[in-house]
Amino acid sequence: MEFLNVSHSTFLIAMSCIVALVAGFTGFSLTRELSQKPMFQKKVSIALASIALGGGIWAMHFVAMLGLQLPILFYYDAAITLVSALSAILLMAAALILLHFADRTPRIIALAGAIVGVGILVMHYIGMAGLELCRAVYTPTGVIFSSIVAIGLCVLAFWIAYGRRTNRNILLGTCCFAIAICSVHFLALAGTNFVQEPSVEEFGPSMTNETLALGVIFFSFVIFGACLWVSVTYLVPVEVKGSRSPEHASDSVSQAVAGQLIPCERDGRKVFIRSDDVLLVRADGHYTQIYTDEEKLFCVWPVTEASRRLLPLGFLKTHRSYLVNPARVSRFERTKDKGRCIFDGADLPPAPVSRSKLKAIQDALSSEAGAVRV
């Protein structure tokens, strides 16, 4: 068996690494703050992130393969090439679904990283199976080493990116993810030889390097465009509404996740409202309305999420659809088996108190240092 001489284009190797970085950044950025988004938007973001990350794995591989230089003419099976892309996207989607729809325990994060590592390997070897007029011959060392590196680096990437969802960790996770993709490809190729095949066993139509290049250029253009789009979220400052001084605004996103700030929308723009500036939270379908002294704002949290985050901060649940800030209640009124909390301000609705909560709410408000008239 005579092996073919192999060389690579340095320029295309560099471009493949850039594609991997951009795809990782785009995918990880699309999945930021999903817990604060409606379910439909959450599903769409995960689908787009799966395409960006899985498609980025595929694009990186075939940009590098365009730089593969052999002394013979060779083609690609279009059907197998498509299968390789879809397998990467589907396995990436499975990992993201685990991360965003299951409890994000250390085991789940490690499992998701392992699934992505397997996805990179599956994509690589299916893609290599699409070669026509030449065949890849693998060595056990190359397969084993590339597999260990793929799974290990992907687990590390997801540990960093999902351990704490900060911009810094997303960037570090992006680097680890890109290194994982590139390492798998080039380590696997280092342990791969190529031999000429006299005949073609077609599974699908044949595709030349030129046709493949058009597909890769188009997909890379889409990934780079998506990268520019998500980059805007890093550049546009987040408005923080409340009495806290501006120097604390840089921590707004992490504080919102911790429940100290509440994500709202005003005129299509995201703002964060300090919890102690909130008077009343009212359920509104799958979302909530946030009342302050000055305005009413839309919040993507359902009332169950608002309860989980605000009750530990001292808010009171007066009714299945209402939360109140006891420090902002001006008086409490009780009529037989009904009650309500009244706030200062002509446009502020009272918060009803259900019968089962009457005594608990009355006692809690009475303990507010005499600030509330009961």
C-alpha cells in the first residue's frame, strides 16, 4: 500500500482556526441569559446556537480540508458531507438542551461537554468518509489521542463557559472550544495517511473542491454575520434603573441572575430595576408586570420565577398572582375574610390578599417598624 504525499495550505489552516473561534463565540453568546427569556425565544436561541456551533465544527473541518493538497484529483460525496454537518448540529443541540432544560449540575455540564466532543469526532470521521478517489487510513494512536483531546477540551470549555455565565468566561470557553475543534482535526490528520482509490462508490452526487468551497464560504459568511450581530450585545450598555450609584452598573447582569436586580423592558430596551425600588409584582399570563413609584414595566419572569428570586429578599406573596415589597406598603385594609395592600400613588393598584394569607401578611406588615397602618 503506497501512501500519498500530503501538504497543507498555511493560509487555509489559519482561516479554519478563525472560523472555529467565531463559531464558538457566536454560539456561546446566543445562549446567554436564556433563563430570563420566554420559552419560545429560548428554544429559538438554542436552535440558532446549535447551528452556529455545529455548523462551525463542520465549516472549520472543510476549510482545513480545502487546504489539503494531494498529488491526485479527489472529490467529496455530497450526501455524506451533508450528513457530517447535520450530525454535528444535532449532537450540539442535544448538549445545549441538557444544559438549558435540565438542572445544570457538574455532571450535566460534563456530560454536555462529552457529547460535544463526540460530536466533533463523529463529524470529522463522517466527513473523511466522504472522500472519493482517495481513502483515509487511520492509525489507532491518532484515533485514540484525538478522541481524548476532543472530549477533554470540550468538557473544559463547557465547565468554563457554563460554570459562571460572565463575558470573561464565555470568551475563555470560546477559546477552549476552538482549540478542541482544531486539535481534533489536525491531531487526527497527523495520524492519517491517504491512498489512491481507482473507483468511486457513490452514496450521493460527487462534489468538487470548488463546489465545496462555495458552500463553506456561504456558511462562514453566515457565521461571521451572526457574530457581528451578537457582538452588539457586548457593546450596548445595560441601563440600570434605581438608586444605586453608577459604579455598580458593571455587575448588573450577574446581580440580576442573583435576584438583586429584575430584568424588565422599556420601549423595547432591556433595563434592570433594583428590587428595593419595586412596590408590586403582578402576574400577567406567562410573564409579570413590575410596578415602581414612576412606571409599570414588562418582565419576562413568570410569577413562579419572581417568587423564587424575590421572596428570599423579603417580598411577601399576598396572592397567587401578586408579590409586594412590605417596605413600600402604605397601609393594609381588611374586610371580613378579604384584605388588600395599598400603595401611595394614584395609578398604583392595590394588591389583594387571599384569605389563607390574611394573618401571615397582617403580622408581617405589623412588624415593619410601624411604617404600615393596619
